[in-house]
Amino acid sequence: MLENAVEITPGVYWVGAIDKERTIFDSFMSLPYGTTYNAYLIQGKEKVALVDTVHPEFTHILLKKISEVVNPESLDFVIMNHAEPDHAGSLSAILSVAKKAKLIATKKGLGMAKVFYDILEEKGEAVTDGNTLALEGKTLKFIDAPWLHWPETMLTYCVENKALFSCDFFGAHVAPESLYEEEVGDIVLAEAKRYYAEIMMIFLNPVRKALGKLEGLDIKLVAPSHGPVWRKPDRILNAYKGWAIGPLRPKVVIIYVSMYGSTAELEKSIVEAIRAEDVEAVAYNMLNADVSHVVQELVDSSAIVFGSPSFYGGVHPRLASSVELIRTIKPRGKLVAVFGSYGWGGGAAKEIKARLQPAGFEVIDPLEIQGPPRMESLQKASSFGKTIAKRVKESLSA
């Protein structure tokens, strides 16, 4: 069914592409289920608009599916919600076919279209928050959504169909057999959370502002640019509200590396102590963990615990990149603890604190031991875990 155009609501067609071969996105996020590049054709009584395009490798598929509904040359408007190549990479090819079509985007979007795709200014028309476009029988309303997740981003809402074309907002990297979320299963919401963690979490205030703008809209369908279409949009809308606004959970994420097993022994005692205090503890060994899954856990966690042996006076390189990533994406839970072992000299805890504290993280006194942990050290680790759990509970009751 997904080899052809699909009418997802009267007069609105999915004309996107499925990419089951792609295994990683942004050289960071693994894609166990592939992804999609969704584009949508909106057919009014007199005018036709295409919302977003696809990755340039799939331009031929986009043109084929458009041609199943209308002649691509007859397009009146191409709407660019977002300038990133996986959504706008086919712009030049589409506009070379649809020669009379006008490119609709924000002012910043038109500037990016010129830089990235050599689209001449006279081909474009800038719109801003609340502007509308009449297709006769279909009215498109544009919603400014800067920094979701580029500065030029906007959303498009079809008034008559109550359909929101949200581009990366509400997306998920899933290449489904069915186009609709409720037919694919719970994996979509789980992958949407991982997607949110990688793409949106760093832009917390813009996410909250965009959710506020959507409060007044009657939304019956959410059509993102990655993953299935949400015909029960409250699932993803409420999930985003929980991730961006709702309370954090009594949960601690522990990420660690161990060279000779000493740091790993401490980790076991710390995790056991946290769980004994009725606080969830989720641990990842960064020798083999997927960092995008770690980031997903941080969406609703209250604390992050780093475990590292000292590596030439600093943090172990297998952990260092995760420290930097977490500093960059700014999860809401800002409580941090650090533990580890060292041989001839420490330094890992000091380096982690130096990276995170200036970024607004609260780093509690670390636990560092020399050599393999004996009974006394394991008892200290257990006390350390209890202290972390106590601080989590205090933060949630404040």
C-alpha cells in the first residue's frame, strides 16, 4: 500500500518515501526500524499544494506518487516547513518540474532555500504566524515554530481537515508497514520519545511555546515528516506535554565505563542502594550501549550518575563523549553524581564536574576510591546510592 499515494483525509494525500535501509541518523541516532520522509499533497478545488518534499535520493518516488493524484507540473505551491535536506532536499527538482509553483516558507526559510538549494527569491513567498493560504475548499494556516529544531521552522494546519503537518515535531524514526500509528503499535511512541530526546529536548522553551500555540487548534490528525501518521493525535500531543512540561519521575540514569572491573563493582552497589529506596535506576555500560537510548531515558529522569575510572588524570574517553552530549542537550533533570576508581591518581570526577557545573548541573560530592573496592568501599558506594535517592525524592517534593 505504501508504494502508492495514500489519501489520509479527504483531499490530502501522503506522497512520501520509505527508507528501510538507513541505519543511523545525524551520525548519532541508530535506526533499527528505518525511517520515512513524509510529504503531503493537498488538493483544493482550484489550487494544489505540496507540503515538504523528501530526501533527494527519493525524488523519483515523490514525483511518481504526486503523478498518481495530479500532474506534478500543475502544482501551485510547495510549502517548506523546514529546510533540512531530508525534507527539502528535493525542492530544486520539484520546482524545476512545477515551474509555476510558488515556494512558501518563513522569511528565514526562503533565505535557507537560496543558500542550500539555489532557489531564486522570486520563486518564494514569505509567510508568518497566522497567515493563511486559500486553495478553494482547503485553507492552510501557518504557525511559526522557530527552533523546532532549526530557526526557520514552521507548521502547517489544514483548517477544513483539522490536520496538522508538523514536520520534525511529533516525528519518529519508524518505517512502517502501515501508514497509521495505531496500526503499527507501541513501538511508535517509544521511538517518538527517543526522537524527542535527540532532536527536541535541547529546545525546551521553543517546544513549550509551540505546544501553547497548538492549544487553541482542533487537531484530528497529526502528519509529521518522519514515521506514521497519528489519527489519534492526543497520544502524541499528551506525550509531548508530559516530556516537556510534566513532572520528572523518581528515576536515576547511571552510565559508566570500567577498565578492570572496579568501577563496575561500585556501580552494582550504587544501583542496588538506589532501588532499595524505591527509586528507579537504569544503568548503561558505555562499552556497548547505544547513547541515543541513554538520551531517551533522560527525558523524564531526575538525576544522572556517571561512573568512570580515571584515565590519565581525566575521564575515560568512552564516557567523555556522553558527558559532552548530555551537557549539550540539557535534560530537565540537573542533579548529577560521579563515582569511580583510580590507580595512581584520580581526576575523572573533577573533569566531569568542570564540564557540567557551568552548564547549570548540580554536582554532588563524588565517590572515588583507589584500587579494587573492598568491603568498606562497597559500603561507601551503598551510602552514596542512598544519598542520590534521597536527593531525588527531595527534588520531586520541593
